Amino acid sequence: MDRLLLRRIGTGIATLTAMTLMAATPVEAAPATPPDVLPPPTQALTEVTGFGANPTGLQMFLYEPDHVRRHPAVVVVLHYCTGSGPGMFSGTQFASLADLYGFLVVYPSAPREGHCFDVSSPGALTHNGNSDPVGIVSMVTYLVRNRHADRHRVYVTGWSSGAMMTNVLLGDYPDVFAAGSAVMGVPFGCFATTDGSMWNSTCAHGEIIKTPDEWGDLVRGASRFHGKRPPMQLWHGTADTILFYPNFGEEIKQWTNVLGAPLTPAFTDHPQPTWTHSVYTDRRGGVVVDTYSIEGETHSLPFNQPGLAQRAVALFGLTERH
């Protein structure tokens, strides 16, 4: 990720929080603030088949606005266990934001029993493995080849199982994804199992505690990537009893370590009464970890929570109208 994009990220967040991030070196013109209230999507969702390597049989659903930029960005939106791509299309605001800003949205579906993404197996936790991440990256590659999408502007977000996969994708493929936003997830590698199970109760209960270096080493060991890694946005409710709240702190440890930021945030504010928003910056002042702790919220943070999708899109630098 280059310095210009980091500047845009900083400016987008500053616009949404009504604060100026002087350390983030704002660009010349701030992007428009995404509105909280949006009209419904204008186009239908379509399924794409034959999109490339897909070892676990994921389904690909695409939202393509009526007016798309010449080389559009791509946002991958990942569902929770028991969920689906079409469910995320109808339940979130990313398609409406795509209408506004001209990007493409991909909604993968995991058709296996339980409809969870594989974030546990050794094949899922490595670059070019043999599980779900390969299929999701194939969807992105398909859009770069067939819709002339900008391969440098590919982003991922998800809830619960999809949030865990967001962590996995940024660990496995920092060469593909330019930023991520994980809503109610766990750190990369936390859910790892070796017995074929896709559920790790110790991790889910927030009982796996590691040092920042230990968490960071799990990410660094997933690929041979040595370039600039993508920033991460994290959301979690303090009353979560499915993926317990301590996982939020462990995610912060992991990504601040990977991205070269101190564990002390550059600033903290409260954009809503129950929200604690903290920003972590690297040595150049670029925003690399952006976090939201929601007081009293359980594992049911609404998909259409006003401002949530908008803040993800702002982090991604996609808020300039076309």
C-alpha cells in the first residue's frame, strides 16, 4: 500500500469522526462523507460460475452497479456461519455504496454444512493452500481479467466467520488485498485445528493469549511476502459470548505488530455513545489499525448498523464519487 492511499485512508476516517488527523497527512481534497441512509441497490445480484481454481466449491455472487468506474475497485463481503452471499447482499449496505462510488462487490458463499468458512485447516492458513482462500482469490482474479478491475484496489470485509476469513486473507494474501475490515472475528491462526474440526472452542472463548510477536509471526509465516502489508479495521462487542471479547485485544496485538504500530493508539474518540474508536499509526503517521469497541453489544452487531459499512468503505479509500 503506497503513501497516497494511506493518506486517503486517514482523511476518510477523519471526515467520518469530525476530526482532523494531522499525523495522517491529509490529501488535497477530502472525499465525500458516505451517508448513513442509503437507497436500496439498483441492480440484481448475479451468480458467476467457472471463475477459476476453487478446491472447496465456493459460490461467487457479483453485484455490478449500473455505473462502474473504468477500472473499478473490488470489495469482497463475507458471511457468517449459516449465512450466504445473497444474505449479505440483502442485509448490508455495500451494494448501495457501490452504486454511489462505482466499485464491484463480491459475495462468496460457503455451501458446506453449517455454511462456515474454513479458517482452521492448515490448507486455509497458508498462501496458495487447498481451501477457501484459494477460491476467494480466484473470484478476484476473475474480475481483474474479465471486468478490468484494479488489482491494486481489492478489499475484504466480513462478519463472524467472515471476519475470521478476513483475518486469514490478509495473512495469506497481503499481495492481493489492500485492506480489510473484520466485524466480530479472531486473530489469524487463532482458530487453527489439526483434527479436521472447523471449530476451536479455546479460541472462541478468548482463552488463547499470545504476545504481539507470537501473533505477528503467525501472519508472517503464512506467506513469503516482504512488502508493505495492508491495514486492518476491527469491530467487536464487549458482551460477545460466541467469539469472546478478549479476541478483539489479541487481534489488535497481532495487527499492530505486523504493521509496525505501537500498542498505544494515536488517538481515541467516541463517535457514538457506546462506541470507543481508536486509531493506531505507523512511524510515518499512516493509519494502519482502526478499531471500534461497542459497549454492551453481543455477537449480533447489526449488518446495517448505521455508519459501519460506510466506515469500512472510508478506510478503503473508496468515497470519491464518480
